[in-house]
Amino acid sequence: MPPSIQRMKTLFCRAIVAFAACMPLPAMAAPTLLRPAQVFDGVDATAHPGWQVLVDGDRIVAVGTNLPVPAGAKVIDLPGATLMPGMIEGHGHLFLHPYNETPWDDQVLHEPLALRTARAVAQARATLLAGFTTERDLGTEGAGFADVGLRDAIAQAIVPGPRMLVATRAIVARGAYGPKGFEPGVPIPQGAEEVSGIDEIVRAVRGQIAAGADVVKLYADYHYQRGEPSRPTLTLAEMTAAVAAAHDAGRPVAVHAVTAEGMRRAIAAGVDTIEHGDEGTPELFRAMHDKGIAYCATLAASDAIARYRGWNGQGTPPAAVTEAVHAFHLAMTAGTPLCMGGDVGVFAHGTNAREMEQMQAAGLPPAQVLIAATSGNARFFGLRDKLGSVKPGLLADLIAVAGDPTRDAAAVRHVVMVMKGGTVITAPRD
């Protein structure tokens, strides 16, 4: 290179460096000090009166009493409120809405994808404002891979909503899901991906992961025809192969299992969580305990469906409600790890606390309900190094609720502040 050109290049580089040095640095968000009446840390069964929490950036940096106020810090006083971790919905379907509004078949067959996606965006916002800053979404029910786009839009702050772990299409045995009731042999859009045999289920697992699935959802049982009881559908060999493929890719496996045999196969296959479990036995719940498999009872879904069918919540509950509560009692007795997940979408998004109320009504102490919805779900979903507790170093996903939810879990319905990643989404007015 000629000396004149080299000199010009050197002078140009120096000018760029000098210009950059004069540019103002982007303004850093001021620290935030939260001063509630007490803190429930997601781990201890009792709240801590007088504790405060300091947030800097997207992290919790200090927790304790009488924390010093850093220069320039914003102080948010939350008198009479309990500060706690943002809750984690363990079983939701943001692309569904309550069945008493539109039956499941009609949502899958007749609602356009654009309409379902727009509704899911609104439902994600409602979920966040209800204090659920994370959701494990277990299947789009006919909306393809739209949950991947919604998850990414939320992560990029295009739309508001909870952090999402998505299962995309879910996987069912061929002929065992729905919608049903049409001319035999005519292809009908399905609410999940159909498979038959080991090769097909492994291909489906890998395909869904390639499309963006964070978790793999299997259906161990279902009913082949309307009016029939649920029966095992996937074989043990199929589920074992699916679990191996998912775990090789670092993805956990959630399994819909209502029947005792479906649960037995899921446990033997080494899944991570079992959903529903209505026909679970003491032996099965003990096996889940021994293997560390978490149980998501979805009591609120059974309750909601019974009400849609005419039960008013009074008198003798329908058999499905009684069966679900009985299974939950067996799981508690066995010490089975308890996930908090309501199958939201069967009932309205934003009313996720309904499952927590049902768990408490079934006999789980309110503080244990809160633990299930925070540090418990964080542990089961591989998030405890980021979320689920009020602890320095974790992400500042925090909510404040009026009253004391460790005495009555229903207090979580009264959200007065939501913070996600250090950003205040909603807070009391000065």
C-alpha cells in the first residue's frame, strides 16, 4: 500500500476513535428498590416481614431488611403487599379459549390462524398482568408452530406476555385424537401431530424440536371414538424412543396420561412430567416420587368442564371432579412433586390462579401452593438458575399482591405490581 494511502487510512481511523469517544453513552436504567410489607421468597413456607428487594438491570442484586438506597434509585413502596416471584403457569394453551365460548372442535376447524394468533397475543398479555411471568404452553391444538412465533415476539418485546416454553404441535397416536365425526377416509385437520411406530414418533420429536419446541408433549392415552373411555395409545416402546430423542436434544417430555396404564408406560419411559393422572394409584404416584417425575393435576380444567356441563359448584361434584381430587390426594400422600398448571385455555387466560385455589381447596397448604407455582415449577422446567425465587443473581421477575398469599392462595388474584426482567409492567399509582 502506498505511504499516502496508509497515512490517510490511519488519520481516518483516529478520527473515528475520537468521534466515538465524544458520543454519549446510552443511559443506564436506575436501580429500583422495592419496599413491600413482606417477601415470600418462593422457597420458605413463611413470608419475611420487613424484607426489601433491590433490582439493578434485569437482576435481583440484594434482598434483606433496611437495604441502603443507591444514589438515583427509584423506590417503589408497596404497603400491605407481599412481594414474591413471578408465577409460572405449568400447563397452558394460549391458542385456545374457553370451551363455553367456542367448542374445541370449532376452534381447531373453523377459526382462522390469524384470528387464533391475535387472540393468543391478547391472552398472553392477560396472563402477564395476572402475575404469571412465565408459561409452559403445552400445544397449539391445531395452530401449528404459531407458539414459536409468539414466544419469540414476546422475547423481542414486540408484544407483552410471559416468558414461554412451547411444545408446538404435540404428538398423538394415529387415529386417537381429534376432531372426529367426519366421513371416514377424508383427511381432517388435527389438533396434534399423528404418528404410528417408533420411526415416526422419533421423526416427529426431532421435527418439532427443529421447528422450535422447548418441550415435547406426548399423549399416552386418549379415546379413539366419541363416547369411548380413554385407552392407552402410544406403546411403551414408542414413548421410550420419543423420550430418548427428546432428552438427547436437551428437551424435557410432558405426557398427557389419564389412565393407570398410560401413566405406567410414561413412568417406565422416563418422562419428566405427567399431566392429569385422574386414574393414578398409590403405587404409580410413589413411582413418580421415586423417579422425580412431577405431577400436574389440572384440577381447574376438570372443574371448569363440569360447570360448562351444568354443575353449579354445589352439592355432590360430578365423577370427573371427584376423581381428579382423589388422584391429587394420592399424589400428596405419596410425596409426588407437584406442578402447578391448570390447563388454562379450557378456562380463561388471566384467571390462572383458579388452579391454585383448587389445589388449596383439595388440601394443599397455601404456602405449598405458592412454592409449586414458583420455585417448584422453575425446578421441574429447568429454570431454577434463572427464575422462581427471590434471590440475588436471579432474573427480576417479581410481583406484588395485596394481602398474604401464604395464608390464602386466592390473594394472588389481587396483583398490584408486575415486574419482568427488571422492567415494571404495572405498578401502584403514586
